[in-house]
Amino acid sequence: MAKEHKAANAAEANETAADAGAPLASDRSAGAGLTDPADDAAAQHKDDGAARLSSSVGDYLKAIWLLAGDGVAGTGEIARELGVTAPSVTAMLSKMSGAELVAYEPYRGASLTPAGRREALRLVRRHLLLEMFMVTQLGFGWDEVHEEAELMEHVVSDVFAERLAKHLDDPEFDPHGYPIPRADGSVPVAPTMPLAELALGRRFRVHRLMTRDRAVLAYLESRTVEPGAELVLRSLEPGGNLLHLEFVGIGNGARGRKLALSRELASLVLGENLVE
Amino acid sequence: MAKEHKAANAAEANETAADAGAPLASDRSAGAGLTDPADDAAAQHKDDGAARLSSSVGDYLKAIWLLAGDGVAGTGEIARELGVTAPSVTAMLSKMSGAELVAYEPYRGASLTPAGRREALRLVRRHLLLEMFMVTQLGFGWDEVHEEAELMEHVVSDVFAERLAKHLDDPEFDPHGYPIPRADGSVPVAPTMPLAELALGRRFRVHRLMTRDRAVLAYLESRTVEPGAELVLRSLEPGGNLLHLEFVGIGNGARGRKLALSRELASLVLGENLVE
DNA sequence: CCTAACGTTTAGGCATGGCTAAGGAGCACA
DNA sequence: TGTGCTCCTTAGCCATGCCTAAACGTTAGG
């Protein structure tokens, strides 16, 4: 079902380092440089980094990020993602547009401004850190933590998030390989070649399971197809819809084990082609 | 700094077992048994044990508990505690009264019903557990965690709270000796004799610093007056307004150290008179 | 080029939870 | 037994964020 979203591609992180580096005052005045009174209200939000956005606003920002990344997300799309009706989205987008968090064009959709993007990444970061904490320290399963992190991400402070990050050893990727935005607003990058495109006999290291579908994640993990695992493509079923793989990973207790995987799932497994 | 404690005393848990034992269904129907139409709305809230109370409602319940425990809290008192105006409190109390969370008598005040008490304790438990986590695992200072826990306590689930409790080793008291309500709704008890009432030459073990004043807490802790510390009253200033004490504790590195304490502060230090 | 279908926006409401202003209860002291 | 004074409540209002119903833009097919 839920297909992963945006193809966070390699190039991404640099571009972001740029926005993030920009103290975001210059950006805005250039990009949306208005001289109207509304600027005042907006200014407050920036000076101190984020004058407490409501959690609803945060949800919208995050939804836009997940749906479109740096592109444009449509009203209906956002409504579906958040489980609200389209009119609610229209109203909220107008408001957020006024606060310079999104660029909104009626009937077209909304995209994140640098400030909105920054806030969205802050939330995603919190979300992933909280999930990791719950799983690694409290013993939750990966399928139990999403909703709770969803709530908590809106109330934890910057300081809490950073202390938690340190407590977790500053992870850059979650256990499925999903990149955890950094505190400075940049996003770690990782190899993105789909396992499905691996050539015969070549060796592949898994970096990311590109899906939000829990059944798929659970299936892959039960077979130790997870970040760090190394595989070799031994053969293909005629037609190419089934891959016969073999584990060759080192840390993996699975060395030598065989694995059959459909092309469909293999295309969700991202990683890199290793030189032997 | 943050010292563990969990001096879970032997006898404890009984008194509370009584209240908590009451499954709160019987209580309510007997106590407030109305037959009017409003019952419907209220009924929904009870059937499933607590149909997600808003965080505001929770704040009110907690405030009443902190201010009055099982007694009656006045409108103004609650308003001050929560930082809202009196009319807001009146309105909220009426609503909560309808939901059978408090017993509200206009112009008199409100007290918790069993259901309200249960919810208040749930929140207090979460609050204290979160504070302990932040301090002991994330390295926060005790004076930094209150507000954040205040926010988080409203969003963490039962399961999260219990897993966190286990992660923290099921503490029964926070580091200031404040009792942490148990998951079953009972409250640990500890000795409550004020240090100020100690007789000359007698030995005293600190169990609790009975104040929320941060300056006082910091002052006492900087002198290692904290749960577990053991002191002997050596002499009194004429008039009895100053106590000359000496540390005799075992776990305490402070053994033999002298301490002068005003009667005022000594009355905030609760504990027990030890037989020598 | 026009029109139907779809998605989006406007209009009008509702619930929550807060506020100020103004009137009423309760109590203490004369 | 009144008379203040304090505290509490009632009345009326506002902001947020959601909803439904209805009008409107956009776009693709005839």
C-alpha cells in the first residue's frame, strides 16, 4: 500500500546544506521579499528559530515533505495523508502561507519555504529519534512506535531531541535505512541503487528498505534483508521476475544462506554495488 | 548528582490499595447516580475506562490532586496553579463535573471522583517517570525537566509509561522522595516526620524534601540533604530556630559533616526517627 | 469549442478552551 | 443584622482547527 514517497536522491544533501546554512533570514527576504506588514508576524517566527508552531501546522509541513519533498503537494493529497478534508487543508495552507512556511498557489498546491522545510525536518528528526529510542531502549517493536512518536515529536524540545540523539549515539539512518535529518537541517545521503538492478554475480550491500509498508518491512527483516546485509545475485528466473540471491555479509550470521526475492520487492531494497 | 533512591519501604502500599482496589464503577454509580439525560455523554467516557481526555482536562485533574489531594480545591487556587483565569476554571469544572471526573459545588470548589483521581495519578506517574528519565538517562538537571515532562505526560501511552518505568527499574519515589503513583493507582507511602521535630541526640533518615521550590531543593541537595541521608540532631540554637545536625549516613560520603539548618527548612525535610 | 467530471475553494458551523467585563454569593466584622 | 470585600460565576467574545454543503476552476473528451 503506502508506497514510499519522494526519491530522496543523492544530490539532495548538498542543496540542503545550503538552505540550512543560510540563517534563513537572507533566503526569505530574497525569495518572498515582501515589504508588507505581515512581515512582522513572520519575523518573530524566525528570530528565535520557531516561535512554537502548533502541532497541526507541523503535521502539514511534515506531510508536504513526505509527499513532495522539495516539490509541490496538492490539496487533496495532503488531505488524504493527514486524514482531514480538503477544505481544512485549503484553510490551513492559506494560513501557513501567510506565515511564510509554505508557498501556496490556489488550485496548484503548496511547497515548503526554507523555513517550512526546516521545521518539517526538525519534526522528522524528532520522530525518527523517538522511534529509535522506543525500539532500542524500551523494547517496542517497529510496528508499534509510529503513532506514539507522531504525538511526541510535537512536544519535545530541541534540547531533548539533541540529548536523545546523543544518547542513541547520533544515528544518521534509522534501522530501515531511512535518513535521519541532522540538527543543522542537512540530510544524510546513502547509495540508492535498487537491488533489482544488480547484475548477475555482483555483490550488493543493503542500505535502505524503501517502503513504509509494515508487512513488507517485516517480511524482509525476517529474512535479514536489512541495512548492512551483503548479497550476491546468483541467478534470475527466466523473465527476470525472481532473483536468486545469496548472503555473503560479514556481520550477518546469515552468510551463505540463499534467498529468493521478487523483482517487485527487490526494487524497494536500495544499496550499492560493491567492487569485489 | 541525580541519585537513585527507590527506598521502597516495606510496609507501604496498603492504605492505597484500598482506594485503588475499588474498580471505580461501583463507586461512581453509587455516589453520583443520576438518571438524567446527561448520563449518555458521560457514559461513553466510562465504558472504555478513559476515552482520551484532552490534555487540558488532565491539567485540571492534576492541579486538583496537587492542591488538595483527596480534598476540595477552590476555583481561584486552580486558576493560579494553571495560569488561567477563574472563569475558565468555572467553565471547565462544570464540564468535568458532567463527565464525572470531579464533584463540583459552585462557590465551594471541586474534588476528584474516583475516575478523576485515577486519571490524575496516571498523569503524575507519567510526569515523574519522564522527569526521572530525562535526568538519569539524558543528563538534564532537575530544574530543567518540569515543563517538558508537563507536555509529554499528555501524549505518552500507558504502554510507553510502563516500559519506561521498567527501564528505570520501577522507581517508587523520585529523587526528592516524592512518591510516584503506581500503575494500579496506589501510591507508595513513606515516613513523614519532619526533621524539625527530631529530639536532641536522635538519629533521622531523610525520605523526602517536601517542597516544589527549586531554590530550596537546590540548597538542600547541595548540602547532600536528600533521601537516604542520615543525620543526628546535636543541638539547637536557643529559641529552637536553628538545628545543628551531623551526617551519620552510610551511603553518604558526607559522614561526620556538620550542618546548620533553620527550623523552617527542617520542617520541609521529612523522614523517620531511627532507633539506635 | 464546449461541457462534464473532478478537484479545489468559499461559506457557514461546531467544539474546545481561553479571555474580559460585569453581576452575584458568601463571609467577616461592626 | 446589615455592609463591604473578596471570590466566584454568568455573559459574551475570540482563535484554532475541524466539518459539510455548495459554488467554482481546470482540464480532458467529444
